Amino acid sequence: MKVLVLYDFVGEPGSSELSVTAGETLFVNRQDVGEGWWEGTNSAGQTGLFPAAYVEEIKVRDNIMDESKPPPALPPPPLPPTTDPWTVDEQQNDYYSHVPSSQYQQSPDDFYDDEWDDDSEYGGSSTVTSSAIVPSSTQYPAIGSKASMMKTAGKPATTTSNSSRFSKSVGGGDASYIMGAIQPSIPIPDTEQITIVVRSGTSSGPMAVDVEWRRDLDNEPHGYQCIVASPKKESKLKGLKSFIAYQITPTFNNIQVSRRYKHFDWLHERLLDKYCCLVPIPPLPDKQISGRYEEHFIERRKQQLQAFVDAVCRHPVLSRSWVWRHHFITCTDEKRWKTGKRRAESRNTSAETLTGANIFFVIQAISADGSDQAPPPINQALLDREVDGFQKFISGLDGALKNMAQTVSEQTKRIQTCYKRDAQRIGQSFYTLGHAYSGASSTSTGDTSGSGNAISLTTRQLMTALKKTGDAFNEMGGRLMDELPVAGWDSFADMLHVYRGVASAFPDILTMHKNALQKRKDCERQYSEGIPIGGGSSEGTGGSSSGASSVGSSSSATMATSDPEQQRRLLREVQRRTDLVSYSLLAEINQFHRDHVLGQMAGHVRQLLKYQIEFYRKIADNLENVLLMYPDDETFGAGVDHHYEQHYNQGDNSSYHQYYTNQ
């Protein structure tokens, strides 16, 4: 059979997978590989496995030009770069404004969806099918089915504008905050305050392990969770647009909200804008176009979104963020959603002005003795030691996580292809061997001496035992192999995806902290040399520990004065703000260690081991049940068992082969 490749697929190096490109033709050799994989040969003579869903059979009649048929539908032209993504639906709705009302009526279920672009979701029009469009390699990324989803799950989600966002938010912003060049203008309520609790360490100053974010214990003494469940395909515009909606239910109110992947993508952008200098944002699952509505993909994305949601809920800062807590997981009203969405994107409100380095204006550091007093100045030597150690740890961790994620991806793929196929092949071989003994059984039934009946009886037993052995291996390669990825490796891969994404965001935060410390050293050097320190007014600057702080505008109060007292005040303010940045970093380092290093990693490895033990125990139980069909007596070769076990227990694992060689 000859097939046409519809989508690019990149095979794993060193495996039996065949890389294919959209538009090329393949000759299918086998369709019984299983799990949606076929074996085929390309025009270069290369043979390998490829996803069956990525190709389409080429029929003879398709090669004949039929002028009576209209040309296939073409994809819409790409939007120009200047197009505002939030106005895509408005432009598309210009078309529907000319359609008679009998043909199109907007459903009330659309509610806030009109304000979301549909760049990653295609309509369900029957005039455009997958066979009518052959995407080029520039239109779609190379995406596989089960195995390739695990492959991409091993990579942290990347945001192309992440580095530029950090540079734009921090470039000069951290220096302006440290120098006091930004003057407060907008009052910030107490509910927006982020508090760091500092516990006194040794006499030389607080240690990093004594710094942590304070949780909102009054409202959620034990924290809260959000459950992502019930993904289902929905549509609007009379089926012209379809999408997958996920139901999210927070435990603090048990009110369900419906969100699409692009809603999560929008939320991720808002969190990055706001906390890029403070908190590493957990990554989302990678985008995928092909196979969006396949059952396995939908279930896997639900699990990956659950991992993202869990990471946000566990974090003391992100879990109480306004855009998350009071908007994304709670808003069910259309007007409130639109208002909240614009507020989250605006830079003119008290909550969302605090982006980039401005976020430090609402952070306060207090002592843990209950006095709510500012903690003592941080010890620079201890700080340098803690930060340098963590930087080395993160640098080494990135490579280890990447290697682990690749290993998990390869293991999952082998389970779904090689291991499963090998087990089924072994099972089929045993079953065929058992079936061959049926001939020996029939030829011995004619023996009337009595000995033939005995031979017939044991032959039938052996025949049945061999077939049952084959059934055991077939079950191992079928049901049990299907259960293993879901039971263990999938959730472990999701944890690694989040873990890698969070770890990969730390270098930018460490760079910002390094710049802040360098600015402090410059000011201290200028002060010691008698050079006026350029800075802002020391009065009313943000980051205070009072009930309400304020933030917002640039100021012309930046000045350089030679007054000694004013210089001392400026230097103390620079040191205080730098300490606040350092306390924030130490609090996040501790949160990372408690949550990901000690909590998530240990918990998921423990869970993986339990699933592995359960999996191999089922295999052992099945094989032990089959073993009982081979009686331990001379008729079934007990002498072989005794000889083999004697040498095997002595550590000579090659004796079994040597025994039969010497016979």
C-alpha cells in the first residue's frame, strides 16, 4: 500500500523510527505493529516505524485528474505581524455579520470566548478536512503520537519571549528600584502585601534556611487544591470552531469553572509579566496541533495541566495572586471575566502595575518573633555562600534533569513499542510451539500397548502448558504493558517537565540578584571614596513593612548630593532594598528545595517504584501460575531443573547453556 505523509515526524535517533516529511510518499510493509504504528519504506530505501495517523492512503482514483470536482479547500492566509491577537475573533465576526440570522446565531455559551484568538484551534467545518490540506514543515512542528508526546514532555515548556520579557522588565528596572529612582504613587492595600518571614540564625546573621514566604494561614491553614477534570470537546459558531474545555474546581469553594488551553496560555503570560524577577513560573504542557482530539492526547494534557495547577497551588506567592486566585479559578460571570481580563493586562491598576522589579514594592520582610519588626541586615558572606552554592546546584541539576527526562521518554517509548512487541513475539512463539505438539499427541493415540497413552497424556499437558505460557507473555505485552506508562512513567514525566521548567528560570533571577548586589557595591564604593551617590529620595520608598505601601511612577527626585548625612541615608536605603531582594531570593530558593527537591522528587520516585513493583509482581504472578503447569517430576525434566539450580545458586549463570552443550 502506498501512503502520503501529512505531517512531519522526527524519529528518535538510534531507534527503529523512520523520520518522514510532509508531502513524501511511503510504501507500507506492515500494519500490525500495534499502538498506531506502521512499518514502511521511503523513496531512499530506508525502512522504519512511523505513526499511522500521520499518513493517508493514496488510492488509484486519486491520481486521475477529475475536472468535475472543485479544488481542495486551502488554509486561511497567515495574519500579518501587526495583527492584535485579541482582535482576531472580531475580524472573523465581520464575516458572520453578513450571514443571515437563520444561518448563524451566537450561542450564549460563547460568553467570554469572543475575546480569545483561535490561532491554535481549527474549526469543524465539513468543507475543510485533513486530507484537503497537506501542511508544510514550516506550518507544524514535528509531533509524534504517544511516544513523541512523552518526548516533548521531557522538555521544559519554552516561551520565546521569556528572555526578552525578563530583559524588558528588569533592564534598568532593578537598578531604579535599588537606587530609589521610582517613587511611590499608587496605594497598595494590605491584601496585596507579600511577606517574608526571617528567623534569626547564628550571631553572624540569618541563614538561608531561616527565610521563607509567609502563607495565608488565616484563609487556608492547610492550603488548597484545584482539580482539573472532565475534559470534553465543545464548539461554538454552530460547529465552525471546536476546542477542548477542562473543568477546574478549587477546594475552597467547590465551584466549577471551564477553561481552554489558550486560557492557561494567557494566564501563564500574566504570571510571567508579574513575577519574572521573583518566582520561576511552572511551565505549561507543550502546544500540539495534530491529534488535538485524540482520547490519549486529551487525557495526557489533562494530567499535564493538573501538574501545572498543582505547582501554582503549592506556591505561597502564586497561589494568592489576584489573576490566579480571584480571577482564573473563580470567575464564572461574563462581565466580571472581561473586566478582570482587562485589569490583568492593564498597567494602570494597583495590582497589575507591580510587574518586573516593581514587585519588590509590595514585599515586606519581618522577623519571626512576632514583633513584625524589620529583620537585621543580611550577612553578605553567608549570602554569597548560599547563592553561589545554589547556582552550582542549579547548573548541575539542569543536565541531570535533562538526562532523566530523556531516559523516561525513551523508556516509555520502548514499553509501547519494543518491549510490547518482543513480549508478544515470545508469547506467539510459545503458543506456536505448543500447537506443534498437538501433532505428537495425535500420532501417539494409536498406541494400544498402554505406554502410548502415557505419552499422549504428558504431551497434551505440555501442549497446554506451552500455550498458557504464550498467553502469559501475550498478556504481558498487551494489557500489562498498556497499564505501565499510565501507572508510573507518565506522572513522573509530568513532574520532571515542571521541575525542569522551574529550574531553568532561576538563572535569570540569579542574574537580576547579581546586578542588584553589584549596584550596592558600586554605591558603597562611591560612599567610601567620597563620591556622591546618585539615588532617589529616602523618604516614602517602597518595600517598607508598614500596613500599606504604594508604587508606581518614575520621579525626578533622583539626585546626587554631597551632604554626608544625606549620603548615609541614601546608602542605608540602597542596602535595605538590596537586602529585601536577597531575602526574596533566599525565600524562593528554600521554597524550591522544600517543594521540588525534597517534596515532589521524593514523592514521585516513591510512587514510581510502587507502580513498578506492582507491575512486575503481576508479571511474576502470571508466570508462577504457568509454572505450576510444569510438574516437578522426572517426566517433565526435574533433573534439568536440579542441575541448573545447583549451578545458578553458585553464581554460574552460563551453566544452563554449558549443560546442554555437553550433553
